[in-house]
Amino acid sequence: MIVKQGDCLVEMSRLKTNSVDLIYLDPPFFTNKRHRSTSKSDKDISFNDNWDSKEQYIQYMSERLKEAHRVLKETGNIFVHCDNNASYIFRDILEKIFGSSNFQSEIIWTYKRWSNSKRGLINAHQTILFYSKTSKFKFNRIYTDYSPTTNVDQLLQERVRDSNNKTVYKRDDNGNTIAPKAKKGVPLSNVWDIPYLNPKAEERVGYPTQKPLALLERIIRLGSDPGDVVLDPFCGSGTTLVAAKLLDREFIGFDVSADAINITNSRLANPIETKSRLLKKGVSSYITKNEMVLNLLHSINAKPVFRNKSIDGIINDLDNDQLILVKIQTKNESLEETKTLLARALNKKKLSRGLIIRTHKDEYLETSLMPSYSTVDIKVIDSYNLIIKQWLS
């Protein structure tokens, strides 16, 4: 285990040839900016990504990737993290050093980030170029859960390819479909939906361009085995090394920044990993509202809000440049209780208008102990079911 401050070109030259099993690097992206952030201790941390020319950047990265190729084992893999600023540059360099026959995949890491700062399409992905040193590279297949939209027949019946290379159901001698064995899931694709680190994530240390542990854990599982050596020549906040440690790999990390090395050593001493429900259970795990609630929200053009007990939806009123919070009365709530919850949510969000969809008439008198709603404007409308029920009665 090595964590050292220094230029990775110099430090890699000291490593033995064919000594590393997996290399991941998240180098400067040719953004021509100085990237800054603030650590948890309020210390300013930055690194420079300014270059005199594209040629200078290409030479800088080519020299270091040649050394990476030298130290990588014959069964080794390299994963190069980049974005649209430099992906075309890295593809060209890697083709020359590793060869086109050793290109394995272009991984798309997709995520959601909320921003209104850019005119045009918001960047919502980065690229990880996956190359091997030879055709004998390590590859551990990873399986993911089936999509909720997967046809159940695809899970319950065995499938094979016929003489025309068409996928068909496998049948026995009597023509009956054959029941399948247990299935591990769907083989991992090259599009990875892994949440970006939000500002309050437990594992965030305030280092610019810090990547989530879940991303590095997946890469390391994919291309190495326990006990293997993982190298990160631009280790930054140390995410690769922490992931390697958690997965029982040996690790080597270099960085020119003393701040980066200090943060890395601190994280290695006390690894913290953000537990993401989205990553563990998928997007569908957040859809916690029943069909009736979703239909009511849809009927008034409100967007559903999940993970919030006081709000069910939001109406984005572009004509009047305002947001309207929506609350649907639950079975056991009086109308006054529903108003109280919505009023508190409005005050907390510093909004003034709310809409309640009433689903039943209260069977008892509403109390006068609820807080005043003088600061907010709450409109109550009846659901279609309640209107029909009252009409029929």
C-alpha cells in the first residue's frame, strides 16, 4: 500500500514492469480552469487544469499513459475517466498506446444534477474509457436487477436461438416450454446510473471533482480480484484507494497536491460510504404513492413529489411564475390536519400558495386549535370520487 505525493510520471517510473492489475485515472479534463472547493474544515482546496495548448496536454497525458501501459500486467485493465472536453483526445492516445483491438468499452456514467447556469443542454454524463493490455484481461461479470417493465415471460421461460439466429422459447421433446433455472439478473451494460455526490453526502470531503465510492467499487469489482494491485496515478481525494481497501485490494496512489494526499490518508484511516437507496433499489423504489394519488396529481397537471410526507405534488405555474404545493387528504386526516401539514410545508419552503384535494368529509367537528393560515393561501377542492359520492347521496 503506497500513498505518495509526487508527479505520477516520476513515481510510476519507480514501479516494476507488469506489476499492477488495474489502473483507474481521473486526470485533468483539459477544461482550462482552476477547480476550487472547500473541505469540511473550511479549507480552500484547488487544482490547476490550465494548459498553454492542446499539444501540451496531449504530450503530458501520453507520457503518463505510456508508463501506465508498462506497469500494467498482461491480464490488466485501465479505466480512463473523462468528459466531453477530452474524451476524443484520450480515445486517440489510448488507441496508439494500447491498440484498437484492446478497446473494451466506452462506459457512460449518467447522473442527475440540478442546474440552471448553462444555456443549452445540461451535462448529465461523463465517460470512462475501458482498455485492456492484452486479450487475456480479467473480467468479472456483474449482474443487475431486472427492469420493472421486463416481460414476466422472459423470466419464467428458457430462451435459445434457432437456426435463423432468432431468440425463441426453449421446448422439450413434447413441445412444452422448459422452465428456467434461477437467473442472476441482467448482465451489466455500459450505461451506469449512479447518483452524483450531493453536497451533504456523508463521504463528501470537499475535494473538487470527487467521485462517488459506488462508481469506483463497480470498476474495481469488474476488472480485478481480491488481493490484486490497484493504481490511481491522480488519486485526488483518494476515492479509488478507499474503494480498493474496502474490497480487499492492494492500492497505490500518487498526487502532486499535499492537500490531496492528506485527505486521502484521512479517508483511508476512516472510510465513510454514502448508502444510496437509489443505487441499491433503483429509481422505482422512490415511487411510493399509490395509483389513486398519482391519478389525482395527473388530473391537475401536478408533478409527484416522493420522500415527503407533507407534500404530494407540485404545480409549476409558469404563467404566474410560481410554484403551488399540492397535498391530498389521507384517509385518517381531518381537513384541518391536512391544512396544518400543508401550511407548515409552505412556510418551510417560503411559498404562499397551496392546493388540497379533499377525499372525504370529516365525520367530526374540526378543532380550532390548528395554527393560523393568514400568511398562506390554501385552496381546497374535492376529488372526483368525493363529488360523485356526495351527488349520489
